[in-house]
Amino acid sequence: MRDLGVGFGYLLRGQRWVARHGKSYGFGLLPGLITLVLYAAALVALGVYGEDFVTWATPFADDWTSPWSGLFRGFLTAVLFALALLLSVLTFTAVTLLVGQPFYESLSERVDRDVSPDGTAPESGLPLWRELWISGRDSLRILVRALVWAILLFALGFVPFIGQTVVPVLGFVVTGFFLTEELVAVAMQRRRVDLRERLALLRSRKTLVWGFGTPLGLAFLVPFVAVFLMPGAVAGATLMARDLLGEEIGEGAGDDPGTAADGDPETLAEGERATP
């Protein structure tokens, strides 16, 4: 369970890193702002035309007696909007990272150089178009997995008691896992770590992933918060990627030297690597 705190610590350290590097933070806000405008426009359009779409999709309810037709279509409209909100949370990170690939690659490299003992950052050596293709392909695969989970949890939501207690918790845990995968992918793609290996690494440290991604997923539910947290989330995920891959993390990540005593005893015994 200690990894929960470590994961949350990486999230905080990433936010502290961008706070100390204002230019990188401002640069990293642009993709999130662009994506936010696109998502807001889509949700507004759904709110305006969602009821008309449901009416068009359910012609069999035209002959139902009042009030059953209205109640049925109102319920479907609410479900449609709720699913759209859930998909927005699940896909916002993937779309933002795809839109802002060059921005976040540069930010992640700066974090790597800042915390690396030799001041270097791994490079993929791939052209930009190839990196965009890999990122888009992997994001689509993750989206399919997330959709399967969303449908399953939606169905379980109708189970009495479990649907009102266990399912919401599971929803945030699953969202946190997929958010973390998308974020660590920025640093791991530069290291030529493919999707299958990334998922295996994340599953081997689930509590670390949940400690990082679940609070972030909850924060992303607040309007506009995702935009302002994205640069720090990318920075924190870069630190987590180094941890998962067994790379050293220096003190440039935003920690004071005096906080090293709160780190992992096994890691500290190895020497220079500091944990949150």
C-alpha cells in the first residue's frame, strides 16, 4: 500500500517541477486549451441535439402512451450525456497528448535531463510522423480497452447497492489506470517501450499507478482543471516512468534534499535515487 503514497508523490512532484519552470508550463498549456475547446463544443452540441438524436433513434416509442415515451427518452438522453462525460474523462488525456505530442515530448525530455545524473534524456530516433502514428495507434488500442470497461461498469451500475457503491469506486480506479498509461507513454515511447510492455510494467505496480492516476482522474472531473494539471501530470509521469524502468531519479525533480528520508528505504540504500 506504500506505493499509493509514492504514486501520489510523483503527481505532486510533477506539479512542483512545472511550477519551477514557468516557460515549460505555459508551453504545455496550449494543447490542453485546444482540446478543451473541442470537447466543450462537442458536449454543448450533445446537450442541444441529444434529445432530438434519441427521438430519432427510438421511433418504436412514438406510439407509447404518455408519460412512458417521455420518461424513456429522457432516461436515454441522460444516459447518453453521462456516457459522453465519462468518455471525455477517459479520452481527454489521449487526445490532448496526440494534439500536443511535440509540446509534451519536449517537456518530458527536459524533465529527464533535469533529474538524470548525467544530464541526458533518451531519444527514440524516430521521425515525428512515425511517433505520431505510434501514439495514435496505441491511444486507439487503449480507448477500445477503456470502452469495454465503461460498458461493463455501466451495466453493473444497475445492480442494487453494488451499482451505487462499488461501481463508482471501480470507475475511478479504472480511469486512473488508463490515464496513467497514456501519460507514461510520452516518456516510454522515447525509450522504445511498446504498449504491451508498458501495460505489463503498470500492472506490476498497480497501487503505484492508482496513487498517481486516480486522484488525477478525480481532479479532471472539475471543469478546466485538466488543462492546468496536464503539464505537471506529464512531468510526474516521466518521473514514474523512470521508477518503473529502474532508472535513477535525482533531486532536480522538485524535492528538497531533506525530504529524501521519506523515500523508499531499499531505493535509498542503492545510492542516489530519491523517491517522493
